[in-house]
Amino acid sequence: MISDLEVFSHTPSRVGESPVWDADRMRLLWADIPTGQIRAKGVDGGEETVWQLPEPVGSFGLTSDGRLVVGLASGVALFDTATGRLDRLAEPEPEQAEHLPSNRLNDGKVGPDGAFWIGSMHKVGSGGAALWRVTADGRAEKKVSGLTTSNGLAFSADGRTMFHADSGQCWLDRWEFDPATGHIGKRTRIAEPDDSVGRSDGAAADVNGRYWSAGVRAGRLNLFEADGKLVGSADVPVRRPTMPCFGGHDMKTLFFTSIRRPGDAGPDCGKVFRCRTDVAGVPVSRFRV
């Protein structure tokens, strides 16, 4: 399933998340959620670049004009890495401060429709979170409600399937997806991964239609067929891997982030890893601005 596993970034994150492959610059970007940092490192090594944001960063994506679309704790913004300019775009949960004080934005990914799909999470475990579709005109449309920890977004190579997980409620769903409009159709519950295999955290899709999921708490990467059948599992050297991402010149390098918490065993917790796979991943889409 994977080979040649090694540490890619030795800088530990408290909660490393949202690795994004930038093919134009041949580099990986990722976030450390609670510190509000986005980091970048070239695939051939060298110094890491760090950008400091004013809030925790749940996720982000590339844009069509070279900026980043960023899911901050309280809302979505456009960030220019060259100038440091941050333009607020949307507040998907404007009632957050008064009615949902324990919510923050979490896992997000740019879809084949060019919109930023981002979910929220409830930090104390209720079902008050949701999945949102955010577009460049600042509109935020609620697409799925009743969530606890929205996670695991990934899209198939043809753009017609969206995978989505709730790691709090331990389920993985497959949705019919229209890449032209962003409409989601039929919803199918395909798996209910729990702590025995690792709850579904962040994820990525390969060109064969399979779903690669970080099995957080179980120290493994899990590989699912599109129908939810678990067909592979690889142990990794950290207990809390958080999200895989395909990249490299042939899209067969798999990167993944991890968490570093007090008491976690092993010196590599929180670091970013890379390994090789025998299948290419689906290239990321860019947010249309």
C-alpha cells in the first residue's frame, strides 16, 4: 500500500492538518490549526516558509489567482502570501459567537466546481455543525446539517463523487456530485469506521476511485473502495495521523500530517511524513476567483 516512509518536515505541529500540494511550485503546504500557521516546503528540501494568520486555521486551498482560500476559526478569507493581505470573504456560521460558541470551521477542500467546501465542528460533541459551500462572491450555502465533526472531504477524478465523513459520529458517506453546479444528489452511507480501525479524519482520493483516510487514534492510513469496503491499512509511526495528500512529479507521493499532544509516544508525533504509493492521486482543484 505504501513504501519508503520518511519524515518530510521535522517541525512538529500541535495539530498538523490540511496538506495541499502546489504543483506549480513543487511544494507542500500545510497548517498547524491552533497556532494559526500555514507552512510550506519544497519537495526537494530547503527552508520552510511560515505565514502567521490571526486565528486558528482549520483548512485552506489554492486559488486561481495564486492566493489561498483559508478557513479560519470564524470564517473564510482570501490570503495573499506575497503581501500578507487578508480579505474576509464569508462567515458561514455568523451566529457562532452568540449561539454556537463551541463551533469552529474545520476540514475543507476546493471542489471540482471551483467552490470551497468547508465543514464545522463542535468542540464539545453535539450535532450543531454543518458542511458549507462557499463561492468567490461571498455566498455560503449550507449543504449538510446535523454534524459533529465534519471531516474527510475528497472528490473523485471525474468530479462526480464527493466523499464526506463525520469523525465524531463515526460514519463515511458518498454523495453524487455535479462538478458544473456543485449540486449534491444521492447520499449513501458506505462505512462506519470507529476506533478499532481509526475514525475517519482527513482524506484524499486516487485516480482509481479509492478513498485514502487518516485513521486518527489508531495510527494508520486506511484505504477504502468507493463502496466503503476496507481493502488496505498501513501502520504509521504516529498514533494520530490527520490527513493524507497526493503530490510529487507523478502524483504518487503521499504526504500526511499528524498531531503532537502531551503523552503521545514517539518523537515524530506532529511531523509531516511522505511515502510512495503505486497509484496516482487526484490533483487538487483551485478556488475560482
